[in-house]
Amino acid sequence: MKAAVLQFPGSNCDRDMAVALRNVGADVTMVWHKETSLPDGLDVVAVPGGFSYGDYLRCGAIAANSPITQALKAHVERGGYAFGICNGFQVLTEAGLLPGALLRNAGLKYICKTTPLTVATTDSAYTSDYTKGQTIGVPIAHHDGNFTADASTLDMLEAEDRVAFRYGDNPNGSARDIAGILSANRRVLGMMPHPERAAEAAHGNEDGKGFFTSLVSAVVPA
């Protein structure tokens, strides 16, 4: 699997993401935000967590207009896989690649802890190695993780089985406990929790590893 990890000024989970991908056998290239194209033959693009451009204007808003994001959009339009974690989720919504928006946490405070997630669907490249309804523990670290969308969009996401993960304890006020969602073609995913921070034994648990092994199974022919 050939993967790219995008890097913006303020990204702080890019190396963690690269390690998690390499640990499942991916060939990973780090791509700086001023680049205007992605590597040839790319399978998946990862938009990591952090504070792109210092979270000025709105979280992810400036990164969504960065040169490399235009190449990301072209990759997605060609049917390529892409996922955004935490700030990456914010970038994907700001870029119009996923619906909804991420607002300030309901408690108005930054939250950093491991939180229980329920796997809402296994019909995706990111969740197929889990069991539907399975509870996993994945770290969160965000100030603006409150997922919101209008009622019709929320109904659509649920009707089309596009909710990937739900919070077990809803730490930020997200609508309908939604922690992660999928695009209409199911190849783009955004989620606030960090599976790359729970992907090896040294992290305290490996509940996030299934996210990356699922992706390899979907992308690499058997």
C-alpha cells in the first residue's frame, strides 16, 4: 500500500501517523503543504492531527485551501482513499470532502483522554477488521471536536450507514454521539479520536491497530 501523510504548519501527529502506517507494511511518503501534487500510484492519503496554521480563522479552514489540498481533492475525485484524524477531520469538512462541521466542545474545554468508541459499521475500508457494536478505547485530544450537521444530513448519514464510530460517553457534545463518518462512496473517513495513538503495545492498548489493518486489507489485493 502506498500512502502519503500530509504536513501542514502546526501538524503534530504526522510522524505518529507515518509510524502506524509503516507498522502495517505501508510505503509512506511525507508531503509538505506547499506541494501541488501527490506521489504517483498513491493508494491512500492521511491528513493528520495537530493545529494546522495555528487553528486561525477556524480549525482546518486555512489548510483546506492549501495547495496540497487541491491535489487531495483530485485524488478523492478519482476514487482514492483518504482519511483525516482530529484536525484532519476538520480539514476534510472545511474542504467539502465530508459533510458537517466540528465546533467548540460543549464543555468549552480541551479534552485529552482515552474514550470508549462503538464501531457503528464494518462496511468500510477502515473498520472491516472490527466487529459491529464492538467497543474500543481510543485517545482523543481536541478543543473543537463537537460534530454538528443539520437534521437531514444526520438522518442521511444514519440511513446510508455512514456513521463509522460513535462515542460511548460523548465527551464533546457531538450530535447523535458521532465520532467518525464516511463519504458517500465510503472511501473517505473523518474521525476525531486518534487510532494512531493506540496502535501498538507501548501505547497501552492496540485497539486502534484494526483501523490500519482494515485499510491494508481493503487496498492491497489478497
